[in-house]
Amino acid sequence: MKNTIATRRKQRKLSQAELAQLTAVTRQTINTIENNKYDPSLSLAFKLAAILETTVDALFSNGEDVK
């Protein structure tokens, strides 16, 4: 499952550490999610979407176009 977290995080001018603090996880967790090595829990996915001002569907996709 691909994600657009890094792109959206950079657009909001947030570092991995800042995003981690806002979501109450470690910077390493954000890094592994961005690198598609870890799928976040549903609650974390919703937190990420809210902070990055988007939807969970827009953050994560299975390679198909999300509309």
C-alpha cells in the first residue's frame, strides 16, 4: 500500500519529529510508515489525515487512483 504522507508532510512544512509529536508516536514510526514498512493503526491513520488536512483514502492507496 503506497502512501503520500511524506509529500503532504513536506507541503505543510512539518518535520518527521514534529508530525510524530502531533500524533503521539516516535519519529521512527513516522519514518517507517512513510517508507511503506509499517501500516499504521486505523486511529493513527485518522490522526495523520486530520493533521495533514486530508482523508485517509487520499493518504493511502493500493496503487489505484484515489478520487
